[in-house]
Amino acid sequence: MANKKTILVTGGAGYVGSTLVPYLLEKNYHVAILDNFLYGRESLKDVIDQLDVYEIDLLKANYQDLLELFKNNKFDGIIHLAGASKEPSATISNRYVLELNYLATKNLAAAAKAASIKKFVFASTCSVYFSYSLPKISSGNEMWEIEKELPQKKETDEVNPISPYSVSKRACEELLLSLADANFVPIILRKATIFGLSRRMRFDLVVNALIKTSFFNNKMTVLQDIYRPLVDVRTVVQAYEQALHLESPDIINAVDFNISLPELAYKIADILQIKPEIEIRKVDIERNYRAWPEKFNKTFHIERRPFETAVKEIWDFLEKNPEDKPIYYNQKYEGAFS
């Protein structure tokens, strides 16, 4: 019997990581995790005794520390999830986002390459494709609106990162591709906004948040004419595992579907057969983007579940755990979800 491959997952106790790690174990990998456990270890309590655990803060670990770790342990691949995970994180500190997302990735990737770890799968974001919603323009007494179709962005299209978060992710993409050669293969997944129940649940992601506010407040607040690409957390973990088998460096959008936020709110209400108040706020200029899923669908073989199943699973969780906790948020903030 062939030896199991050992995969290191950074951020293994987080929202995606705590779903990915058990999945990798089911797929017969040996799994190690590198995490600072900012949100504790509860999310991995059922599997932690099957893991190699490295409690390391990537903000403090330097290149030499990571190189020593990699040389003393045989890792066949790295799935790098750790980092500031969403746009509002940038409001904490631009320097924090730069250091955690870019500089930590730079040290990690350089050490991995020096230690001859070939596969490096990186969690990027579709938010590098920023476009803008277009406002109505006043011309004398008349109002007119610019007509412009919002395209589904392909991996080969120009990007437009405009926030510290998306700039840091794009910088990581360029760094990783610059390191690529026959012995170091970075696979970059530009993830849509993720949804779905996780062992370390988050309610600061749009689908999860809308279900939560419906449950607690019987209300959803969204922005008018704003689109987002979305992807199920269970889709994402399958893609990460399959990315380990790719032999060439690549950038791939990880997307299940694109939808406008008002349409999303009504869709969730219909699935749950509830009648929350749906407030649709007008907006002049706002982040707006859709992402092309065809390359993703051709590259990976994903067993998708219905969106309805994921929505109902979150609602069932709330019925069993009717308490809103700080641990459910990477950063808690108020207002319309965009």
C-alpha cells in the first residue's frame, strides 16, 4: 500500500479549514495544520487527535523558522488558507492586511520551494475583479442611467484590485507565479464569496448573514443592483483537494453561481418559506462583480449539493443554537451586506 501523502493546511481551524481538514482525512491523506488558534480548537475537536498540529502565528514566523519546519517534516503539498479573509478586515489596519496576507505568504512560499515542496494551493479571491455599479446621471431636469452589462470575469481578464485586501491577494498571485518552475507549482483559486455551515461557523458572509438576520430579526438588508459570485464551502473543499493533483501553475475562479443581492434575499426567503422584511437600499457607486465559472467546471469534478440544502442546514443550525456569538465573526460590523 502506498504511503499516505501529507498535506499541510494553514488556517486549518478556520471556517474553510475546519471543513477541509476532515474531508482530506476522509480522502486518506495525512493532515497537518498550522494555525494560531485565534478562534480556539473547538472546530477540530472530533479529529484533532488524527492531525499533526503546529501552533504558529504566521505574523511572527520568519522564513528561517518555516524552512526549518518544512525540512524537519515531509509535506507533499501546502494548502494556504490563513490570512485576513474579507474586505472589512482592511478597516482594522492596512499594515495588518499587508503583513498577514502578503509578507506571510512570501515567507511561506519561499520556504516551501527551498524545502522542495512542489504543490502550493493558494486561497485568493474574486474580489480582484472589482467593477462598480453605475449611478444615475443628472442632466438638467432629466435623469438617465448608463447602460452597461456587468461581465462575468474570466481568469485571463484584467483585474482591478482597489482595496488593501484585494491588492494583497493579487500581490500574492504575482509572487507565487514568479516562483513557479518544474519543482514548484502554485495553484491559485480565486474564490467567490463562500456560504454554508461549517464547524467554525461564520455569519459575516452574505448568504450566512442573510439567513441569520432573517432568523433573529425577521429582516434582510441588501444593496440594489449589486452582484456577487457565490460558492458553497463543500464545493471549495473538493476543489482544494483536486487542485493538489494539477501539474501546471494556474489561476482558477472557484464559483458555483452569480446572483444579485436582492434576488438572493428573495431566493432565501422562498427556500425557507418565510416572509421577512426585505429592505433594498439604493446605492450610487458600490463594489460589483461577477465571475466566470466555466474553467472551474471543466477543471474540477465537483459533487454539488442544491443551494436549498445549504440554506436549510444553516437555518436548522440556528434553531438548535439560537444564540449570536462573537466567535461567528472574523470582524463584526453593522450595515447592509455588500
